[in-house]
Amino acid sequence: MPIRLICLDADDTLWHNMRHFELAEKALERMLAPFAEGPAVRDRLNAIETRNLPVYGYGAKGFTLSMIEAAIEICGDALPPDAIPEILAAGRQLLAHPVELLPGIEETLEALAERAPIVLVTKGDLLHQESKLAASGLGDRFSGIEIVSDKKPETFTRIFAAHGVSPEQAVMAGDSMRSDVLPALSAGAWAAFVPHDLVWSHEATDAPEHPRFRCIASLAELPGWIDQIG
Ligand SMILES: [Mg+2]
């Protein structure tokens, strides 16, 4: 059955994202260097982020709050007075960085658009994701924009229904095994994993053995796979 809907992740699938979070983490490590080793800061931050996800959700603002919590937990009463303003500045930078597209994205979107309507499916802070999409200049390439709090199988089920396709007529592609691939497969769709150099540990998990799953080296391989499915 041919593909009639193409769903794409945004962060680290269309444009760079993790590198900016890494810069903010490095800044936090430098700030807290007198109190803890870099790996210890990173581990503590990861644990706090995971603990906070159900409350703050995904995105740069929740991440900034988690950095503040990490600094407070690590430094205790010795927290330097300039630590919180510095963390807030790092968080603000995270919200304001320029959007850099991954190589060949515009050409790939053109090739995909010849095959089926494209829907952007992304999670994170609503305003931040909207701003990045506007700055990317890609807005008019999409038939739909879905900025969601989390990507679960039912998220994809709802999106497929809204666009009038059955799950086996839809494909989802992205750089997160946990958020892009597994829930789309569970919903009955095809799913392509497009690995990115930088992976947030929270999003990493084993590749599934699944007839509707494919790992592709870059998004440029997606149009060819879609043709094979059809
Ligand atoms: Mg992503």
C-alpha cells in the first residue's frame, strides 16, 4: 500500500538542536567546576531532568529549571550568588540560538513533497518550537504542524486519523528511537530511524526487529525507502 502521509521529527532531524543543549551543559559544568567533576554534574543533571519530565515536559525552559536545581543540589549553601543569573543566561541562549538546517534538508523536503503530504511532529516548548519553525523558513513545506507534549502511540493514531490515512499508509522519520520510531510502529505505521551524532540518553534505546522499521543514514534516503514501500 503506498505511503499517503509523511511525518517528520524536527529537532536533530531537520535542524541542529542537541549541540545547543550540550553547550549549555558545558557552561553548567564550568560554573560548578569548583564543587564537582564534570561527569558528576552531568549525571546529576540527567537524573534531575528525568525526574522533572513528568512535571515540566520537554524543552529548553524545563531544562533551564533542571540546571538551576542541579546547581542548588550540588552547591548547597555554598551556591555562588552569580550562579542562577548565569544559568538563566545559558537557558536564554538556548531559546535564542539561530536555526541551522541539517545538510540537504530543503532538497529532501522537495523530494518528499512529491510523494505525499508532510506533517511536522515535534515536542518541546510550544513557543520555542513555533519560533524555530518560523526561523527555519520551512513552514510552508508542511501540510500540518503538530507540537505535542509527548510522542506516544495514541499521538500518532490521532494524527493519522486527522489526516485521513490508515497507519500502514503513514511513515514517521526521526532521530529518536524512543520518541519517533517505537510509538509510530506501535500505532501501526512505518518508521525510519535517522541517527544523529548527538543523542540525549533519555531518547536512546535498542533498535527494534520489525518489518516496518528501517535505519537510514540520512533523511535523503527516506524518499527512496518510501518508493520501495509503495
Ligand atoms: Mg529529534
